[in-house]
Amino acid sequence: MVNDYLLEQIDLPTATHIGGLFNATCSKPGEPRPSADVPPDKQIADLNDQIRTIRAAEGLSLVLSAAELEGAGRQILHAEGIYFIRQIRDLDRLDWLWEQGFRSLAPLYNSDNALGGGSSGDPGRGLTRLGRDFAKRAWENGFLLDCAHANHRTKEDLVDLTLESGGSLNYTHGFLGESILTRWGERGLPLKTARKLFKTGGLVGLSPHPGFLGTFRRYLEDIDILAEIASDQVVLGSDFAGINVCGPDGNRQFEECKGIWAVPSLAERLANRHGKDFARGFCGKTLKAYLQRTLPPS
């Protein structure tokens, strides 16, 4: 079940030809079962299963430090939804995640948990005290944090904590404002929060996802808006490495941007709108430079 889900979302053969992107894993086995109801040991076992699948992909290897970014097939291992940390003593599991090769964490995956509010959960639930401790401990370990699947209040709380603590926070894959589908809840990034996040030095990744945006024109408009605010901090939010396999609902691709192989044509569009330097940055150079300065050196 977990491997089927993983392989539906990640085109592993394509991922072996590219570098500097994120392979996402998830401790949330699937909808509609709430993650908080799944025993922590089961969630960890599912993560282990996904890790084995990624490590077994021929030609793909994990980036554990800045020194390992060069070359094709180099991937950052990213966990979405830390639902197995429910009390303060569970924070020791961050050490296990680091040892397994994870370098980026998203504390939420849509539904609420002990750390904060998910994008499809209670909009009044913000970052909890345990969530604050989690973020600080994660930064001490060296993790990058991602707020993409949190609700608006939790995103704002994470940005504020990052400004206070000097940690590393990104919004890795999403869109500005509200989705065309209400089922996504508060999955988008409010513009005012984006402006604050840029002050942390973090990146905003914009995803060419019809289920979020409806039209490719809106995707280009989101890029236009952020390019005017912080051109060196807005990037392609590819989500899963490859992004050229439709999800079960069949709505993961625009005709104008069918997966990773369409990035050169996207870059050409962006070069015409914002110049070649911006296009190169958006399509990979900005992310690589960010990883070089935020990942452990070796």
C-alpha cells in the first residue's frame, strides 16, 4: 500500500536524472483515516518502507551534506507529517530521522497533530508548545523545516519563530492565496505571510498543479508577483521528484508544463518575462545555492 502510493507520486526513474530536488515521504498512510489515529510504530514502519524504496532506486542517492549536491540523481529526503511525535519525550525521534538520512521536515500534512494545525484542520489551531520545541530541536539537529501543509495560523507562527530563532524555514510547494477547490483548505500561502517568510531568508516554491490553481496563467501570475518582491527566493516547487506522473485524480499536470521534462520550456517563458538570470534561478540555481549554505558542510 505504501509503496504503491509512493510510486504513484514519485517518478523514481526520472528522479535519477535530476538533482537538487526533494523526495517526499509521508508518515500518513492515506485518506480519509486521520493520521493521529495511526499508532506511532506503524507510522515509523511505513517511513522505513518508503526509505527502502527510495534507497533501492538505481541511480538515485541521498544528499546528506552540502558537499554531496553535485551530480544527477542526488535527492534531499523530506518527511511530510510528523504524527508520531506526540509528547516531549518523542522529540528524541528527531535523532532517528537524521540518522535515516532526512534533512528536511514538514511537521504537518494537512490534518492537525500535536505540533500544530494542518491546512485541512482547525483554522484556529496554531503552533503548539510542543510544536515550538519540535522546531527548535529540529534546527539544533540541522534540519530544514517546511510549512507547506500547515494552516495559515501555524504558518504564521512558524515564520515568527524562525525570525526569533534564526532557523531555516521554507514553503516548498504550493501557491499564493486560496485554492480553486475548497477541499484544500488553507493549503495556500497568504501574500503577507510570504513577505514575512522572505525576511527569514527562506524560499517559496510554487507548484504547477491544476488542482490548486485551475489555469497555467494563474501559475505565471503567482511567479510574477513574487518575482517583484524577492526574485532570488522564489523557486519551482516540484513537490515529488519527477512530477511527470499523474496522480490518481489525474489533475497533477498542465498541458503547458507536463512534468520535469517541460522545465526548459517553462524556463524560456520565464526568461522572456523576467530575464535569463531569474529563469535559471527559479528552475534550480536558487535552490542549489540555498542548500549549499544551509545543509551541513560535510
